[in-house]
Amino acid sequence: MKRFFILSLLAIMTCGMASAQETYEEYVRQQQEEMKKQVDERDQYMKDAQAEYEAYEKARKAEYEAFCAQVEKMWGKNQYVESTQKDWVEYSDDLSSRSIVDFANGQVKVEIVVDDKDMRDTAVINRRLEAAVSDLLVSKGKSVDYKSKVDSQKPLADQSLLGNQIDLKKYGYANDAIVKAEKKTVKSSSSKSGKSTAKVAGAVSQDLATVADKIGRAVVGSQKPVVTSTTTNGSKGNIISVSMQLVEDHIPQRAQKYRRHISKYAQKFDVDEPLILAVMEQESYFNPAARSHVPAYGLMQLVPKSGGRDSYKYVYKIDRTPSPSYLLDPENNIELGSGYLRLLMNRYFSGVENERCRMLCAIAAYNTGAGNVSRAFNKTTNIKAAIPTINSMSYDELFAYLKKNLPHAETRDYIQKVTQKMEKYIK
């Protein structure tokens, strides 16, 4: 009987162990299937997102090329001018006028295109120039130069983009004449709350437009317009321009426009404000419409498919490629640019012990990529292998080494210019 009991107990234990083993194996199988499902879903999401962005890029390129063709049809072959890192270029809705603001050198040019047959009507030409100057004075900029089906056209600023940055004293006006008119607009809106919004808005707009129109007349009346001949659609055309200057301290004035966003995201990502300011000045001279051939966009010149995507994923935990119009929004750009600086320091160069050395590596990587910084040390993109060498150097030694050994001259100059610019923003 005892023997039977023991054998029965062993049988039960064996069955229990077999059942437990089967249960565990089933659990493992289910976990593996779930992991595979998640990986497949992630891969499919990334594939769909990439296809969606490629379709967007294709449509955007077609719209851009159509816009360029329209401009050249009106202005002449090879006469299309676009925004760059330092230049803000904006066309009127009918494309007959444009403004070009050089934020590096503080120069402003306002142009109109005139058919050869209309060149004798000086009064009309002057009125058109005056209107173009007035439009520039009150312009808030726009994220897309043309009406788009794939991009949203939004203003780049809440108020006039140039504000008090144009030197208006030579035309008999205070440099802050437009700013004062805008403040009067806000005050007028709040004091007329009893009237309909449409009427208040109309009256306010007229107040600001009146000041801008008067300044436009003063600017055009103070100089002889410059005429440049061009060929438009097989006939002779003329580009007529007047010029202005920005105030002497236009760069720090523009920087001040973005200090609120800079402080916000410097605190959020634990990045020094002077570093963000120095990168912004070096990348765009605080030109919110900045674009480059890379292509990079906005104040901190983010590339959608690389730095923009990496930073968006770091900040929002979503793998997304931000559009150019998204990056041209000043706050979006400052958020992702600041986040990217933190990403470079936290992820790629987290092993660098000296904080200033880590920041210097991040500055170089912001321009050329972390892999190219690594190449300065071991001829490969293996960043971990470069960390011990970096940690063996002082800040001054590292700076001298990078200045000599970074692969590209542009980056060697970049680290010097950014670090120099930081000095003037340190309080």
C-alpha cells in the first residue's frame, strides 16, 4: 500500500511538472509572438511614415518648382531669389514685388518688376515701390511662400518681423514707429470691445497701414530707384529697387525676440542659454525664414530627416520627420534645436567627463554629426572608442585638437565661431 501511494505521488508530481513545463513554454511562445508583433508593427509604422514623408516631399517639390517657374515668368530667367541662412526673401501675393533682407550685413532691398512699356509712368512706379516698402514694414513673414496643398502657410511672428530693426531716422521717423503703431493697435482693440470685432480689426489695421504708408513714401522719396534690365518671357523687363539699412544693433534686437522661448527650452533640456543663442546666431543670424541647400530650416537650421527627426523622437517619443513648415515655426525650431543639443550631450557624448568638453563635442556634432567628430580621433564613427582619448584632454587641449583634426574646415571654423559668440551672451 505504501509503495502504491509513493508511486501515485510520483506520477502526480511528474504530471504537474510536465504541465508546468508546458505552461511555461506556452508563456514563452506567447511572449515571443507578442514581441514579433510589436516589431512588425513598428517596422510597418516606420515604413508607412517614410512613404508618407516621401509622398509629401514629392508634392512639395512639385509646388516649389511651379512657384519658381511663375516667378521667372514674371521676373525673367534666372531671376528667382529665395531665402537663405542669412537672407529673408518674401514675394507679394501677385509676385510683382519682393523684399530681400540681409540679416548678416543689415541691408534691405525692396524690388518691383516693370514691363518696358510701363517705364515712363514714374508716378505709378513710385506708388508701387511705396506699397512694397509698406508691405515689408508690417509683414510677419510666412512659412511657405505660396499657397500650398501640402503645407500650412503660417506667419513667422506675432507682430511685424522687422519691428524696430529698420533705421527710419534718416526718413524722419523714429526707429520704433511701427512698434508703437502695433502697440496702439493692441490698445485700441481692447478699448473698443463694445464694437464688432470686424469693425475694430478694420480700424486698427488702417491705423498701422497709415503709418507704414507714410514711411513708404518717405523712403521712396528720399532716393533715386535703381533700375536693372532683365528678359521676361521674351520681352524686355526692368527690376526697380530702393534700399534701406537695419539699425546697428539689429542682431541682438532679433535675439531678444526669442529670449522667452530660449529660456523655456534651455530650462527644459538643461542647456545653457548662451549656447542656444550662439548656435542660433551662427546658423541663421536669427532669421526665422532661414533655409539652406542641405536642406535645413529655421533659426537653428535643423535638417528634417536627420537632426529634426532625431530630436522629435527624443522630445516626443514618436518617430516622425518634421516638415519644413513645422521647423520654420520659431518655437518649434528652438524646442527641437535645444533638444538636439541635449541629445548630443546625453546620448552620444555622455561618457565625456568634463562638462565643457562634452559641450564642445556637441557643438562640433551639431554641425557635422557625431560620427565625423569621432573620426577626428580614430578615423572611424565609433564614438565610444574616442571617449577615453577625449577624457585624457583638458578643454583647451581638446579645442586645439578638434580645431586641427576635425574632417571638415567648415566644422573647424564652426566650433571657434560658436564658442566666441557664446562669450557675448554670458551674463
